[in-house]
Amino acid sequence: MAQDDVFKKIVSHCKEYGFVFPSSDIYDGLAAVYDYGQNGVELKNNIKQYWWQSMVLLHNNIVGIDSSIFMHPTIWKASGHVDAFNDPLIDNRDSKKRYRADVLIEDQLAKYEEKMDKEVAKAAKKFGDSFDEEKFRQTNPRVLANQAKWDELHTRFANAMEASDLQELKKIIEDEGIVCPISGSKNWTDVRQFNLMFSTEMGASSESASKIYLRPETAQGIFVNYLNVQKTGRMKLPFGIAQIGKAFRNEIVARQFVFRMREFEQMEMQFFCQPGTEMEWFNYWKKYRLAWHEALGMGNENYRYHDHEKLAHYANAATDIEFRMPFGFKEVEGIHSRTNFDLSQHEKFSGRQMKYFDPERNENYVPYVVETSIGVDRMFLTVMCHSYTEEQLENGSSRVVLRLPEPLAPVKCAVLPLVNKDGLPEKAQEIVDDLKFHFNTTIEAKDSIGKRYRRQDAIGTPFCVTVDGDSLTDNSVTLRYRDSMEQVRVPIAKLREIIEDRVSITSVLKKLDVK
Ligand code: GAP
């Protein structure tokens, strides 16, 4: 099936099974804004819990905060967002559609990569085991020609972005013959900058109101609280502050469902350390964050690092963790070494000291910061994309199953009375009343057992428990595993023990080795 079709199916599955709805659905939605439904919110909460516990519980020197969305407007001046949080935009005059110029060029680079990959795949099929990919890439004329085009375009693009040269970006689009995906024409406007922050007014009357912004990242709430936390928590460097919260960006090219939203949620951690130790911590966090993703068991081959060549002026290292989505490898998380830029800027703009007194070195300095920043919604999307599976079964039927990592599943166990009478619903309720204290357990009595299994498969419930007539006398039930569909008879008294360990967040946390 084409990857576009797979993605469309995932989006409609999310709606049909109560994971994600378009915002304001009865008013035909609001572009790039989404609501999470009854199953989506559980999955999202599990992701947040896994992140929070891996940061705050597993690291003695990390604490959390919850700062407000509205902040003093000068914060965004100090952070550089008022002046530089821009996207380069271009319009197509025929379709009247607006695009990010950098994204159009990145898509063009991806086309060259695709062409090279196709040549490699063709040759690999032809030569079988004797195929030497590295040699092929170094010698095949078609691969080399595309590589040369890629290199040239990449260099031009990187230079134009570095210099914020908008004319050059337009020239690249023209020289590459990039067309509007809707109109197919090359009738482009000039490229111009567009600030991504949403603003509103705070105050009782229009005269006294002042312009404030909805935060475009949660990180600044951490920076401006760094001394409050350090002093009241008696924190010693190195230490971290973690936060989960909403952020807002007026994204122009809002595409791909919850991948790029205008209102979204971030999980960010700023790690404050001694100047000179930041690369050591950058490498630690790079490794740790990848391990966090891998521990979920969604296939290590589906992740890769993408080191930034173009660094923001305040950063001295940055990398993305990318995940293989149906529309290619995409950024899920960023790890950035931000030097002492943000704290120094706040020192300058607020007039308050941001220095830390280091008792061991007997000196004052502004700490350096390594940041890890992941979007909850993007993480949600990686999990959905990985888990959505259509299966042909041996008996000729098919099923849609969400192979969610078990600790993230919205419902962990569904208890199903075989028939909705003869004391079975009551027995099933007894089981639920016992298990519900330990993990999310539900009861479902309507429809045939086959249909109920399918519904639970579709929302990713790892365990179904079927209560039948024998259960009333032998106190045992049939336990069905989601992925293998294997069914085993087990005593009711053993259910908690069998299920709890597999579905708890602790079971994934234990795979993370904190040093
Ligand atoms: N404080 C650093 C920062 O905000 P970023 O790379 O702009 O860095 C970090 O964003 C993460 O936030 C991204 O890796 C992505 O997961 C998520 N994110 C950013 N913009 C988003 C959007 N419009 N919709 C959904 N998630 C977004």
C-alpha cells in the first residue's frame, strides 16, 4: 500500500476509535488544531508519565516545574523570538497557496535522495548477496550525478539559510524548477519572513492593555525560574529542570495531522552545567534520549540522529532524533547545547544576576545549558504510525490491530463476559473491580466475542479476559494476547501478576540504565 494511503488510514483510525478529533469538529474544524479523545488522552498521558518519570524519578538531580503560558513580553525579546522566530514564506500566485521556502527546498533534496535510494534498491535486487552498497554508491554514474546535484543544492541552501538571504532562497527555487504541488506552476512571489508567535492583549481597557505572547516553547519558563528553583531546592550544578506544557506557533505550513500543529505540547528539560562540561552532557543526553525511545521496542532501525550543520548563533551543538514516519524520517526530538545564551540574555534584559556561585571552584558564573525537547503530539504520532497494522489472518479474515507498546496502551485489559446473562457480567465486574486499582481495565458485554476482540485490537488493548460459564465454578478465565492472539486458561487470582509487570511504566523505565 502507498505510504500516503497508510497515513490517511491512520488519521481516520484515530478519529474512528476516539484517539484524535479535529478541533471544533461540528464547525468543520480549525486548521492544525486537534482534540484528543477518550483513548488518545490515555495514550498521551502514558507518554508524558514515561517521560516525566524517566527524567524526574530516575535522576536525583532533576526536578520539575509548571510555569505559566503567559509571560512577561520582554522575555521573548531577550530570547530572540520577537526578532528572529521567523519562517521564510513564499506564495504561489496561481494556487494562492503559501509554503515555507526552506521546506520546498528540503523536499527537493529528499527527491535526489529518493532517486539514489531507488538505484541502490534496484541494484541490490539484481546482485543479491554479492552486492556492495558502498562501492555501488561510489561508482554508479546515475548515483554520482544525483549526489553531485544534492551536494550543490545543499551547500547553496545552507549558505542562504545561514545568511538569511531570502532572494537566494527564491533563486534556488527557480533554478531547481520547483513547482507548486497544487497548481503545478512556477509562478512564485518573493520570499519574506513571517513571525510564528501568536500575540494577544492583557489588561482591562484597550488603552492600558499590553501586547503579550502565547509561549512558542516551554523552555523560557524554565530559564526565568532557574534561580528560584536553584535557591529553594538547594540545587548544585549540574542539575536539571523538567517541564511539560502547551506551546503555540502560528505554523504556516501546517501539515501531516498532529505532526505540525498550532497548539501543541512539549516535554522539555534544561540541564544546567559548568561551562566546559557541556559537550560531555550533550553526549550523555543524546545517548539517553535515544535509549528512552528504543526502550519502547518500536524498532531501533526506525530511529536516527540528524546532526545540525547550521547551528543557531547561540548553540555549539545540536542534533535531532528522527523517526521513520510513513512520510519519511522526521524529527521527533531535539537535543541542543545552548551555551549560556538564554541566561545571559535574561540577565541583560531583566537586570537580575543569573550567576551561580560554585563552592568547589569558589567562583561565580552563568551556567551552560543542554536542552532536550520533545513534542508530545509528535511522539504520539510516532507511536500510532509504528503500531497501526493491517493483518491477513489464516482463516481468510483480516484485522486492524494497534501494536502499541503495552505500557502506553490506553486500556490494558478488557474483561468480556461471554454472554450478557447467567451471572457472567457480575463475575466480570468483580474482576474489573479488583484489577482497576492496578491498571486501566474495562468491561465490555455487547456484541459477539469476535467483534469485541476486534474492537479491543483496534484500540491496542494488550490483554482480553473472557469470562465463561466455567469461570463461575473453577475461577479461571481465558486470557487472550493481542499480538499473537494466543489464548490460555489462567486462574483469576493470577491475572494481576501476569498483566501488571508487562503493562507498567516501570517495566520500560527499568530498561533505562542511568549512570
Ligand atoms: N526549546 C526548543 C524547541 O522548542 P524545537 O525544535 O522548535 O525546539 C522541539 O521544538 C520539539 O517540539 C520538536 O522536536 C517537535 O517534537 C515539537 N514541535 C515543534 N513544533 C511543533 C509543532 N508545530 N507541532 C507539533 N510539535 C512541534
